[in-house]
Amino acid sequence: MEKRLLLIQLLSLFFCLSTSAQSQGIVVKGIVLDAATKDQLLGATITIAELKLNASARLDGSFSFNNVQPGSYTFHFRYVGYINKDTTMEVYSDKKLRIYLHPKSSELNTVVVSAKQSRESEASAKRTEQLSPNVVNIVSAKAILLSPDITVANVMQRVSGVSIERSGSGDGRYAIIRGMDKRYNYTLINGIKIPSPDAKNRYVPLDIFPSDLVERIEISKTLTPDMEGDAIGGSVNMVMKNAPDELYFNASASTGTNQNMLNHGFNSFPVSAINTKSPYEANGASYLAKPADFTRNNLNYTNKSFIPNVIANLSIGNRFFDKKLGVMLGGSYQNTYRTYSNIFVQGDQYLDVANAPGALQIKHASSRDYSTQVTRTGLNAKIDYRFDDKNRISAYAFYAILDDAQARLTRDSIQTPPRAGYGTGEVWYYGRSKYQHQSIANTTLDGQHLLLPGLKFNWIGAYSLAKSNVPDLAEYEYDGGFYSDGTSSTPYLHANKVMDMKRIWQDNSDKDLSGYANLAFTNKLANVPFTITAGGMYRNKTRDNLYQSYLLQPIPNSDGTFQQWSDIYHFNWSVNNADGAPANANAYRANEDVSAGYGMLKFRIKNLESLVGLRMENTSLHFDTDAPLTSSAKTGDITYTDMLPSVNFKYILNDKTNLRLSYFASINRPSFYEIVPGGQPGDDYNEAGNPALKHATADNLDFRYELFPKANEQILIGAFYKKIYNPIEYGFTDTKFNSYAPQNFGDATNYGVEVVFEKYISNFGLRVNYTYTNSAITTTKFQTINKKPVLGLEQTRPLQGQSAHIANAALLYKNVKMGIDAQIAWQFTGERIALVSPYYEFDQWQKGLNTFDISAEKRFKKHFAVFVKAQNLLNTADEFFIKQSTTQGNAYPVSYQTVGSNQTLSSRTIYGQNYQLGLRYTLK
């Protein structure tokens, strides 16, 4: 009830931003449009000189003056990048005007300026979607600026057909496009594919990118032959800010906090105390580690009541030397703190001989408290030089850093069989400190040349390096003792017994050297315009992965008794594996060569625009591990070639309406970690590689109807179908849940429908999208017969990560005259499988998630604006469950668990609300 009341109050506040007044007299109203495209010019200024009255074009391009007295007046119409228009009119009755402004186009540079200014607008994004040869959705810089989001990942969840997978801190991290898990998508910066700093995967964590440096985000849902083919779901291209034609300066600073931190404080540990190198790395392969080599300071936690977030952004650019040289520099810094709590539940599964679902008996119930400090730093530099109207060269550099320091304190309640003197329950306590440093660097040199009339050549050379470093992940544990029940505070035995401590070092780097070349010829044949394009690319990828782990075990007291826990400093351990276990398959080196060539033909016959072509990609991969020479996990080689045809048809019904039909073939490559044998502990389960894993392939069909009624409005209705061969998903490889590994699960299908609606009336706008997705894959699962697991049941289920229903809605308000922008946004992601179980119908599902966010901005003094953002207003819980009932035999009552229901809670996290308040200065 309180959440509903809060939502009603927020909506009331939102509508109160608009005021209306009834007045008498003559009404002059109208709309301001681009003379060439007929797009509305949002924010155009209109002035009646004699009356000193001013108005601004609203979200739908309209304006109005009320209570104008009869007379003759001079009207001034102004819009940046357009030729001013002045006209004198006789006003003796109500008037409805339609005003057209012409872009400044007297010279080449001015045209480019106008394009630059419009590229960041919503109208430009819609126009690009309409003109694109393939199915694409675009988020403009303006939409990003006014959204409640501060990272690219969170922005992505507003796009139709896209959901996000969240990181441990609750921020969006990975994009799931059209129900296809994150592994089926790839990420580009300015059209160049980049490596991932993730130690295990190819997909790039999008939360590393600050949204303020982005000019637009392009989500391609179909591929053309000149695009890389390893995207079954789609691709995400972040176009960074380009050089403007005149001085551009944008700076902002803000602060904020997390509600959970205000309520519970923040547990911090000294990151500076961490040993950046393992004893093996610091002292050589022959060194045997000693207890003194392992600091304990990074496991000493201090609770702080409040630490404010700090966020700052700066972008500056201009053109020099008669506008031939363009420069754009940008920087972003975000230092944020969050506190959140989690309940994590594990149990045993049972099925009877008749294949009927059994019940789940809870064995572990862990209460976890997290404190996370995340620091993001982004640097962006773009330089371009125009030699003449036929030759241009540009250089681009981007560097992003994400530092994540996380403290986790756990109380684990364990149900045990009744034993004399022991009771029926046991409690364990854990403390874990994890610090991760991730970075992505990309440098690109790009040349574009007009060799002959109609013949264009462009080339690209790119160097990219992604790194991840997890130094000294430390976790201790001690036994709180056995209890007579799950709530008793009086232990029977083993109270505060010190147990093992784990220390792990992991480093990985992923380096790409890439080259691209494309040649395009444009002409006409039988009055049919066409463009023939051919090109190729080559990429050498090198992955290095180092993994070192140590196990420290407690030393008994001299009288043979166990050591008791008091704090992290007052007990002794011995090093169980003093050499750091160097001979393991988790330390490996891999090299991958990808070469590709393509040819495509684009032509238009009357209203039908067609693009057809073929792409060939060859992949050759070799890995070498530190496993013993006699091990089958020592080395491996994989090679495969794929032919990827594609066809994109666009039928142009009129200047506002398109019909699209597309087909493309695509692939999905396993990551290096997935094919290298070995294994390591995950956050919740042990993980392993699978050298027999095959790459996945897919056939994809798309249809979309597009209507663009006005420049910033659209109605999109689309459908898609995918047939995936050898899809890759994670599941347990045995019945004891020892190895959670990637596997090929036969073939799968995935189809769905997308609907997008965006409409603006006066100062208000409504943006809505909905996606229905249905996927199916059939795999063989275990059942239990006579208490033993037996393989025998086939289960048809959705693909991992696929939600049947995804929806977004945003209510927008804009008053140009008052300088106010505001929006309230709702996002819904339906339930989906998060973990695949080897048991029949015991998969772990993520519960459907509703979130509400709000943002607002008030401009003043021409160049300044104050803004507020708030996320997760209703503090929605992120819950996971198994679709089986819980038995009455639980020894411990678990919060939010209903015994006997058809669902058993497996995890529940409360992230809390996030607030941000800031000041922005813009000069352009």
C-alpha cells in the first residue's frame, strides 16, 4: 500500500510540473519544421518583437501565443544551425501557422555542423533508424542525458527487446537481446569490435562505460555482410562523441547515496593493503609460501555510517585551421557506494519413480551482507583531419577503468541429521574481500578516400587491450557451533572453531590487433541505382590467463584443541599448498585468428530497396595450459569456417513508412575459458571448462513495420524467428553439483514480437515498448529412483536468460520556456531461467522484476542546469526460485519462504534506492 501511495504521489508531482491557464483574446499557434525533411524543430524559439513575447517549440514542434491583441506584428523564428526567418503578419483573428526553416548549407563545413548538432537529438536517432538498411534501434545522447541512468548497461534496458543481467551490486552489466543470452551478442566502439576484460567470457561488461561520453547507442538486430557474424541476438555499437564545428563545452558534477547505506552503513576494507602479486609471482616458481606472505589487513572491516557518491563529467571540442582539424576530448569519473543484503538458499532435490515432481528440502540458508565501492573512469579523444572533400583521416582513443571493491559477510545456517550431543543445526560464519580492476583500451586509425567518381575506399587499423586483475581474493570461515535448533543462541559443540582460509590471484589480458578494408562502387544500370561493396578483415586475438590459489588451514593448539575465533589477527594458519598449485589448467595462453571476406550488392527498384550478400569467416584457435605434460588438458586446437549469407529488403511505402524483411546467418563462438579444461570456484558453484564444446550457428528471420509520423515519434511492429544449432548454455555435469560447465544442448528455437510506440502532445510525451519472446530447447535430465540419480527424462524449457515478457514505459514532460525536463520510467522483465539444473524441473528461475526510476532537470542562466535522478524507487527485491515445493522437514525457517508452496526461494537481494543530485554547464 505504501509503495502504491508513493507511486501516486510521484505521478501527481510529475503532472504538477505543467500549468495551464485560460485566457481570452486572439490565439496564434503553429508548428516549426525542417524545410527539407519536414521534421519538427523541438526547441525552436519564436518571438513577437513588438510585444516582447517569446515561446519555444514543444515536444511535438508546436507553439502558441494566447491573448494577442489585434495588430500588425513581426515574428522572429530561430533554431541553431538553421537560417533565421523573419516575417510580418496581420493578426486580427486566430491564426494557425506552419513555418519551415532551411538548414545553413552554403558551405561543406556548415552542413557537417548541422549534422553534428542533430546527431545527438532524438529526431536524428529516429531518422537514422528509418534510413538504415537493417533493423536497428538507436538511443540518442539527448535521451541518455535526460534518463535516470549513468551507465550504458542501464540505458540498454529502455530499448525494446532488450533486458539486462545485473552485476553483484545491482547495476546492469550485460545486455540480453531478443531473449538471446549475453553470450550471443557483441560490443563495438565506433564500429570496431573490442575485447572483454572478463576473465571467463567474450562478452563485454557494459557497466564499465559511463553514458556521458556516448553520442548514441546503436542496437542492430539484423546483420549485413559487412558486419561481423558472431551475433545471434544482435550487436551494440557505442558511437562516442565526435568533434563539433564550433566550441563545445559540457561539464557536470553530482553527488548521491544509496538508501541501504543510510540505513545500515558501509563495511570497508583497505584496498591498499592487498598484495598485488601472489607469492608465486613475487618470488618465483620454486618459492614455497609462508603464512607471513598473506596479509590479514584486507579482511579487517570498518563500518562507516555514510560515504557520498562523487560523479563528474567533462567534454570539450572545437575545430581549427579553417575547420579542417577537429578535436573532441572527454572524461568521466564515477565513485559510488552501495550496501545490499542477500538470502541464499541451497537444498536437496527429490523425484519419485513415477516422474512426478517431488519436493525440495532446504539444507543451507545463508544471510549475506554486501558493501561495494565501484569506481569508473572513462577517457575519450577523437581527432579528424579533412585534407579536402575527397580525403579524410581520423584517430580515436578510448580508455575505461572499472574498480570494484566488495566486502561480503555471511552467516550460513546448515541443517544436519540429529546426532547425540550435536543437535540438529550448525552455523558457519564467513568473511570475503574481493577487489577487481578491469580496463579496456582502444586505439583506432581510420581513413576515407574518394578515389574516383563513385568509387570509395576506407581502411581501419585498430589496437585494443582488455585486462582484468583480481589480486588476493581472500575468504575466511569459522564454525559457530552445533545447535539444538535453527534459532538457539546456546551452542552444543565447536563454538567459534577457526576453519580454512582461501587466497586467490587471477590476472587475464585479451589483446586484439585488427585490420579492415572496404571498397565501394556506386553507379546506375538501366536507371537502377546500385552500390557494390567488397571488403575483408583480419584479427589476431591473444588471451593470457594466470590463476593461483592457496589454501591456509588452522594449526591445532598444543593440547590438541581447536583454535577459537576472536578476530582476524589472533590465530595461526599453515599453508596447505605452499607452491600455489602452479600446474593447473586455469593458467593458460590462447591465440585466435579470425579472417573474413564479404561481398554485397545494394540496389533500389522503385520503392524496394534491397541489400544482399555473403560473408565468410574462418576461426583458428590454439591454447596451451600449465597443466602437467601428461594431462589431456595441456593443449588444444580448434578450426572452423562459416559461410554467412544475408538478405535485407526494405519497401518504402511513403516518406514516413517502411516494411522490412530480413534473413541472416550468424554464429556464436565459445570463450577461451569455456573450452580450456580445468575449473575454479565461482561465487555460488564450482565451474569447469569443456574442450568438446562446439560453436553455435543460427538462421534468423525478421519482419518490421515502421511508421515515423513526426521527427521524434514512431510506431514499430516487428516479429522475429531464430533457429539455433548447438546452442551453448551452462548446466551441472553431475548430480552432486560439483561442476557447473558450458554445454551444447541440441537445437533450439526462439521467436517473438516487438511493439514500440512513441507519441508527443504539447509538452508531454509517452514512450512505450513491449516484447514477447518464446524459446524452446529440449534436454535430457536426471530423475531419482531408489534415492539414486538416473538419466531418463526429457524436459523442454526456455533458453537460459530468456524472458517471455519485457516492457518499458516512460512519461515525459518538457517545457522549453521554463527550462524543465522530467520523466518517470517503468521497466518490467518477466521471469527467466538463471541456472540450468541437471534434475528434471529443478531449474533456478529469476522472478519477474518491476522497477520505477525518475529524473528531472531545470535549466537556468542560459548555460546551467540542476538535475536529479533516482533509481529503484520501490526498492524491488531481486528474487530467484525453483518451481518446486518445500518439504515440512526444514529445521530452519527461511525468511520469505512458504513451506508447501509450488515455489522455493533460492536467493533474494535487496539493493535499495539510489539518489543523485547534480549541476551541469553546457556551452555550444
